[in-house]
Amino acid sequence: MLRALPPPARYPVVTPQGLVRTAVVIDVETIGLDPDHPIIDLAIQRIAFDARGMIVRVGQVRQWFEDPGTAIPAEITRLTGITDADVIGKRIDADEAASLIISTTVAIAHNTAFDAPRVERRLSAIAGHAWACSCNEVAWPKLGFDGRKIGKRTWRREIAAADEPASREWLRDVCSCGQPRVTHMTWNQWHRG
């Protein structure tokens, strides 16, 4: 059964063991699929995870709408529920959003190939930040889901992966080197140079 993560104060976290690192989970909506289509919705939630990859703290969701300066296509409104009235005259707080991202070890998106270039274009201060992709880096069938797209459905507004066990499973998933996936990806990012 799909469900959103509980509010941060009620999220079932564990006692940290070892080094604690932070990540942000990011979701982006735009007015289309082209790389130059502007962002109309940016949502970020900060989490902390320990050396085992277990979530030990969950922060509040931050969400900003942004006026694209043009009408939102009807298909985008149908897909996202975001209307012209939601975004009119609104702007992303670029300083706050960039600060949230930069202060973490890694940014996680469900479709990093889509989200990362758009966020980096809008928030140039985060260019080069480490990213992880829950669409391509989670073994969804192993977790009992029939495909990778399943997680995106619950990210909308809640910034959650398919369900709380799947989110935690992804963070504690161990790579062939014996380290949690997030730790391994972050190490690789730091050493790419």
C-alpha cells in the first residue's frame, strides 16, 4: 500500500550510530520537459542518516512556487495539480533553497536526470553538488513494487519515496563494497575531482 511519510515529528527514526550525514530530498515541477522550461514548484526536505544509512532525523518540508511568466499548460496542471493561481507573483527563495542543499552531503531526487540540471540552472550556487537518484538506484521490484515510476506518485507534495520502508531501505542499502549506498555514492562524488 502506498502512503506518504508521516510528519517529521512522527517519523520513526533510530538512534544514530557513527558519523551522521545529511541529505535533501528534492522534487521539481516545470511547465514542460524541455531543459529550458522553468521550474514552477520546488520542494525540499532535509534528512540525516547515520553510518549504517539509517534515517536518524527528518526536517520540515520547504516548498516554493514560482511564476514562470507564462500560462501553465493544461496538461501540466492536470499532471501536477498546480494552477496559474498557485504561482502568480511567487518566487523561489533561491538563497534559502541553495543554502539547504549546499549544507548537505547529497541531494536525492526521484528522477535526478530531470531534476538536477533544472535545479542547478535555477540555483547556480549548488552546481557540482552530489546527487542520488531513487528512480534508478532503488531496486523497486525487490521492495515489492512493480516498477520505478511507483515512487514518484507519493513524492508530490510529501517529498517521500514510495513508502517509509522503501525510503529507509534505499538509505541503508549496502553496495558491493560493504558501505551504505549513500555513503558510497558520496565518496565517489568527492573523489571524481
